Amino acid sequence: MTPTRRPAMDSYGPWSRRFLMGLIAANVIGAALMLLSCVGLSDQARLNQQVPWLSLAVIAILLASTADVGWLIGGRRNLLIRRIDLLAPFVDAATPEAPAPWPSKEVVVVAGRPVLHRPSCLLVAGKITEPINVDEANAKPSRRCRVCEP
């Protein structure tokens, strides 16, 4: 896996200058609309005259909030891309191999549980177990016990 070339992080962290300018512009416009709605509401006594100004205030809040959430999501996405690029060489080296077939010929399961055990496992001692064929164990979606490791 070859890491893709990404623009270097500058003094603004994971955000580009254009993205920050858009955030600032959206928040300034939102604040201006909020101020305008406050001024418009201040001299309106009747509810039906206040509704358009309240709607403008809601639009201002939505504009600023959307810009802020987009800013956070964009920064998080850029950090994730950087982390993937940095860890790519290590992930390729640590790719797990296919699981080995069951080394033991005898395995048992507790009724209704998908965990395979050796007959001598302490976790199944005293419980009703069912012997299972190794071929069946490989075919079913089951896992090995971490204690006895059949």
C-alpha cells in the first residue's frame, strides 16, 4: 500500500486556510444575522411581527452551527487520513495469517455455546458437553477457548 501524497499540515492544524476562512465567514455572517434579528425584535410588540425576526435568528444559528460541525468533521477526517498514512507500513507488516486447522482431534462444546474446548478444559468441567468432529468445528463459525486452546 503506497501512501498518497497529502498537503502538509500548516500552522492551522488539520484545516486548510480556505477551510478556516469559510468557517470564519459563516460565523461572522451568522453573528451579523443574529444581531440584525435582535435589533428587529427589539421594537416589535406583537407576536405576528416578531415571527420573521425569530426565523432569521434560527437561520443564523443553523448557519453558524453547520459551519462549526463541518469544521470539526473536516479536521477529524484529515487527522484520520494522516494516521492511516503514518501507520500503513506497520499494518502491512502485521497482517495476520489464516488460522491454523485444529491440532487436536477431540473437541467438545457446551450446548448452545460456539466456543470449542478440549475435553480436559477446566471451563467445561462439570458441564454437559457434546463431542464434535474436527471437520464440523472447522466448518461452523466457532472460536477456540482461550484457556485450553484446542
